[in-house]
Amino acid sequence: MSAPFASDPARARGRRWPEDESPFRSCFQRDRDRIIHASAFRRLKHKTQVFVEHEGDYFRTRLTHSIEVAQVARTIASALNLNEELTEAVALAHDLGHPPFGHTGEDALQALMAPYGGFDHNAQAVKIVTRLECHYAAFDGLNLTWETLEGIAKHNGPVIGELPFALADYNAEHDLELHTHASAEAQVAALSDDIAYNNHDLHDGLRAGLLNEDDVANLPIARDAYAEVDAKYPGLDPFRRRHEALRQVFGAMVSDVIITSRAILAESGAQSVEEIRHLGRPVIRFSDAMWADLQVIRAYLFKNMYRAPSVMAKREEVTKVVHDLFPALLAQPELLPKHWHDATKGAEGDQTALARLTADYIAGMTDRFALQEHARLVPEGEARAKC
């Protein structure tokens, strides 16, 4: 039985372009399915999480990360009696706007787009699902429900102050009430993102040799997990030991969010999703103790993995790729594929419009396509893009 504050598909606010309802699937199930079938979702399989896509088959990509986030999100949503389909839709879509090369690519595009309204991956995700996916006959985008769009736009909390241009443009036409918190389902998707990357970055960092197993085994949360595994399975193969310990770390984070959030929701007295939006604080949270432990883990990852010399060298190389591609394509928009030419002609004489179009094109690239285009379009690009 759903909680009174869960999002009810029967009471959904609908889609921007009205459609007949499906006799077999709820509106949130249809949103999830459209996201899975989107071109932008498929491209996530060749986009960086931490390591550039071709550095190893075992490392997470944006696609495998998104699938892991969705799995965690459904577990938490089910335990809290929330709507699992809406939670899953937001979780699967949360990284659609990421450009190639992960946060490095986003940092590069943010700097390049500063004179033209900036770049933000959450805003770009909204743009993708409302404009850039052009497959349906009756509308641009995926025509998702208001609730799913709200979740994509503000799963990390209210969006206040100066809005990213991509989000401002859409919100002016279809108000997503950006000043409020999102539904509990969207908040679950946001915390599930934290759980997934804190866990799998430890795993990937160890596999890459950037992290020391003894150091990881002495981190908060991990310390108890490794000790329990060692007591239960003395002499266990190191790889199985690692997997079992990090599995317990994963479970500890999930359990903490469920127990903490269940208490917050009960204390709030919320009886509707609207009350959740207007409480003025998030209802899906880690406990204070778990959050403090996660900050220690995050600091360790930042120092030893995200800022490791080999990772920083790669960041420098791929930043150069984006910084070369952007001005080359901005100066010669005819270099974009033929199906982009109508858009480039419509933007002629408007440097901001051309820059935003260029950013859309680059943001949609996979890691390997960006490297290929760099080698093709930028003088001596092949030599500089070997990374």
C-alpha cells in the first residue's frame, strides 16, 4: 500500500502535450520506458564516470552507474511505500545531460559557455528530454510527465537564484515550481546517486590500483565491514573479501537512508506529495553519523582517486579535447552533421544561439566520438588526443 505522501499516477499533473493513457502502463512507467529507449540513454554506455570510457571494461560508465542508481532507488522507494516507477524514471534520467569525460567535460563546457549562459548537466538533461530527443511525430523530446521533469530538474533540491539558461527556457513555458523541494521519489533518486558512487568509486579505485586496500579497510563504515568479513571468512580470497566488505558498506548506506527517512517522514506528518514539496526541508536523508562518515570517505576519494596524478593527467588531456572542439565547431557550424544544418542556419548571426547549439552537440558526444572528432577536425588533433 502506498504512503499518503507518495506520488500517485492517477493524480499526475499530466504532460505538456496531452496524450491518451496506456491501458497497460501507468504514466510513470511510460516515462521510464521512454527514457530507456532514448538515444541519450544509450550513449551513456560510452561516457565517463571517473575513468575515460576506453580505459577498461570493468570500470563503471555513466550507463552502468545509472542502472545501479535505479536499483538502489527502487529498493528505498519500496521500503518507504513510495512510487517505484517515478523513482526509477528520475534515477535513470539523472545523468542524461552529462557531456563526454564526466565532470571534467562539464567543467570545460561550463568555462567555454560562461559568456553564453553557462552549462549545467541537470539543465541539459531537461533540455534533452524536452527538446533534443526528436523521434516522436507529435512533439519534440519525450513528453514526460510533470512529476518526472520536476524530479530531473530539482532532485538535488530547490533551484533558486539565476537559473541555467536551458532550464530557464523550458520553465518559462512549463512551470516546474523550481523554488520547492521535489517529491520524495525524486529525493530518493538523489540519495541513491550518492550511495552508488560512494560505493562503486571505492571498488573502481581499488581495481585501478589508485587506492590502497588497507587504507580503505580502515575508513569509516568499511572498517566494520572488513572486520566482519574477516571474522566470518578468515583467509578469504582478496577479491572476494573486497567484494563482500564493499557489499556490506553498500547495504549499510541503504539501510541508514531507509531508517532515517522513515523517521523523518513520520515526524513530518505529511499527508500528500504537495506537503512534501512545501515542507522547506528534504525528507530523504542520511543520519548525521552516516553523513559524517561519508564525508571522510569522500575526502579520501578526492585526494587519492579523483586527484591522483594519472587521473589529473587524463583530465588535462580531455579538457584540451573539449577546448579545441568548441571553437572549431563554433567557427564552422557547417562541420556539424547534416541533420543539424537547419538548426545552424536558424542560428546564423546569433553567436549565443550558435554557441548553445555547439554545446548541445558536444554534450551529446560519447568519449570515443569526441576523441574521433577531435582527431578529424582539429589540426594535429590525433597526436594531442591519444589518451
